[in-house]
Amino acid sequence: MTTRNDRNSQSSRKKAQSSEKSWIPAILIVVAIAYVSLVLYIPALNVFIQAFSKGVGPFFANLTRPEFLHAVQLTVMLAAIALPLNTVFGLCAAWALTRHRFPGRAFVLSLIDLPFSISPVVAGLTIVLLYGRQGWFGGWLQEHGLNIIFAFPGMVLATAFVSMPFVAREVIPVLEELGSDQEEAAKTLGANDWQIFWRVTLPNIRWGLLYGLILTNARAMGEFGAVSVVSGNISGKTQSLPLFVEDAYKQYETEAAYSAAVLLALLAVVTLVLKEILERRTRIKDVE
Amino acid sequence: MLFLPIAAMFLKASTEGPVNFWRIATSSVALATYNVTFVTSILAALMNGLFGTLIAWVLVRYKFPFKRLIDASIDLPFALPTSVAGLTLATVYSNNGWIGSLLAPLGIKVSFTRLGVWVAMVFISLPFVVRTVQPVMQEMEREIEEAAWSLGANQWQTFVRVILPPLFPAILTGVALGFSRAVGEYGSTVIISSNTPFRDLIAPVLIFQRLEQYDYSGATVIGTVLLLISLVLLLLINFLQAWGRRYDD
């Protein structure tokens, strides 16, 4: 009897202790979720509800407007050019920075992030100063009848600029961890540089590279500030999808703005899902 | 691609001459935008320093439903185009929006005020602190906390003396990254702000307005000021990261 009593009192004491401790985590979890809801979830949910508030009919009607279709086309084209450009640049930069030691390497490594830390408006401004009518190359470009600012090429430059670092940033740590042993082994077995890249390096860095590509694509399609500075925002001409959202909102066409916003929000959701899948994959590989 | 445009801007700025540069950079409108931009950004970054650490802690230490979903969704501000963020925040926090309508009876206006700019900055800088603090927390050994407990420290003492010090460099790095992002932000802030000078006009929007008026030297001077501040922040962040790495050994 006494032992059972003892055990009872012990277990109740334990329960009391754990319940005393367990409400602190509960409060912290509730506060964290409340904060994330206020800042992220409620605004995100609002995009979808506003877009479909008048039903599916008006939503699809907005999606077939010519300015909208042109904006979608432009956004896809911007990403289609910026993506391969930055992949090649990113791979070259990552290769040069991990496989070669040269003076100023640490400096260049920290400068790679520069497009992230400078304001997109400043990035756009530098491009205007370089290629604009009064810019360095402005005179030469005008003589040859080339328009960069307030035209598509300027938008490509701005997009490529702001999404430049992603690939290099994701590939550099993978290359660094990998070391160059496998590549050297391939070389001693008689492989040329091209073969080494395709057969040895690329398979090893594929997940990091894919991760970088997803981030590059999201940024290229979603960039607003830099593109807005260089494009002139001419509806149906130099208006990408994020610019269309802002312009429609300013013209009090809130529904049209939200129809386009849903598309971009879906892009964001797809990006996050792909990111999560890739992160799980690489995590599993780490455990192995 | 990277150096040429920046060199072009510095050269253009240097043609202004120091007196003129100083006059434009410290005009009363410009000074007011610095005030709005930097003070609001630092307040947003500090807010996320506090709540970002809390979120990272909850995600690393506790188990609860939908944890993985919440963890993945923290990166939403990176993936969502800024104009969409500005659009939906302006609606939700406007006087007849979901959250704004609850605040309006209290006399708090968010959209089209400086408070709205702050909300947009909080949104876009949220992931930075969470993502810099999370990996450090994951690597922390619980034995040290248990040792502190067994030596008689209470929960608060354990937190302040044992858990916080190794996290501090990561938190500061996250705050600095968030601040740097908030200072340069244009897309979401231009939509949620009324862009009235001396009230809620931020520096990137001022640059944009100067360009629209074909005032290239005005835009360049303010752009140079922002760029220099970004460079200083980049150096600071590198320094903070190096400081955080000290704890690895």
C-alpha cells in the first residue's frame, strides 16, 4: 500500500512539474504562430480571397486582357534570358572562386552578394546612368539606333543584375565541401576539362545548382524595383507582371491587380514547395 | 555587369563637386527621407530580431502540428514578388481591411502612413533572423543547458547566461541583413506608403521620383549615399559572420 501511495504521489508530482513546464512552450508557440499569421498568412490568404471575391468568371475575364497577356509573356521572356545567363556566370564564378587562389579572392567573394545588398532602385539607376540618353554608352547607342532604357534590353539587364548571385552562392559551398580530388582523379584517367565538368562536377553539384536556379527564377520573375526604374512602365509594351500589379492598383483596378497577383503568388508557392523538396533530398543525402 | 554600372554612378556623382553633392545630399527633403528610411528600417529589423529568434526557437525545440509547413512558409517574403506583398498588405491593413478595420476604431491608421511602411519592412525582413539563428540553435548542445540547470540556475538565468551568448552574433547578423534589405526596399513600401515628403517618403522612392523628373544629378547623389551605406552594411555583416564563426571552434 505504502509503495503504491508513494508511486502515486511521485507520478502526480511529476505531472505537476511537467504541466508547469508545458505551458511555457505552448505560449511561445501561440505567440510565434500569431506573429507569423499577422505578418505572412493573413496577407497571403487575402491575395486569393480578393482575386476570387467576385467569383471565377471575372477572374478569368481579367486573365484574358491583352495588357495582362503581354505582361505574362514579357515576364516569362525576362526569366528565360536571365536564367541561362546567370547560370553560366554563376558556375564560372563559383569555379574560379573555389578552384583557384588569387589575390583579392576573399574580397570578390564578399562582393558577390552586392546585388542583394544594394537597393533595387539604385541598381536600376546605375543601369540608366550607363545606357541612358546621357549615359556613358548613350551617345554610341543612339547613333546606332539602339534603345536599352525604357525598352526590353534594359529590363533584361536589370533582371540579370538583381538575380545574379543566387547560383554562385548555392554552388560555392557545395564545390568547397567536395574538394577537387574526384576531378583530379578523372584528369589522371585521361578525361578532358569538358568531360570532367559534365561527368564529375555537374552530377555532384546538381542539387545546389537546381536550388540556385529556382531562386534565380523566382527573383527574375518577381523583380519590381530595378525593372520599374529602367522600363518606363509602358502598359502593353514594357510592363512585366509585377509592374502590371502595381499599375492596375494605382488605376483603381483592384480586381485586375489581384488576378495578376494570384499568378505571382502561385509562382511563390511553387518555388517554396520545390525548395522544400530539394532541401529534404539534400538532407537525406547528408545523413547517408 | 556589376562593377561598370557602380563605377559609372560614382563617377557621375564625383562630377557634381563636393559642395553641390553635400547640398543635394543634405537638402531638407533628403534628410527627412533618411530619417523615415533608416529609423523605420531599424525598428522593423529589431522587431524581427525579437520575434525571429522566438520563431526559430519554437521551430527548433518544440513539436506541434503543421510545424514543417510553417518552417517552409517562413521564406515566403523571399519568394513573393514585392509588388504583390505591397498590394495585399495595403489592403489587409487599410481602414476597411481585415486587420486595419480592427485597428481603425483605436485610431490607428496603418496603410498610407509611416506605420504601413514599417509593416511592409517587417514583412520583407522576417526570414533573415529566423534563417541565420536556426542553424546555430540546432547545433547547440543541450548538455550545457542541463549542466546549468543541475548547478542550480533557473530558466531565466539559463536563457540569458547560457543560451543567448552563442546566439547573439547570429541574431545581430540577421538583424543587419534585415535592416539592409529594409533600407533598400522599394516595391512593397511604395505601394503601402502615401509617399508624402516629410511623412512617409523613403529614400528609394525619392530616387525614383527624381529620375521621373529627369533630375539625374539629384537621383545620383541620393543613390550614392544609399550605395555607400549598403557597402558599409555589407562589411559589417561580413564582420559579424566572422565573429559568429569564432564559436564554431
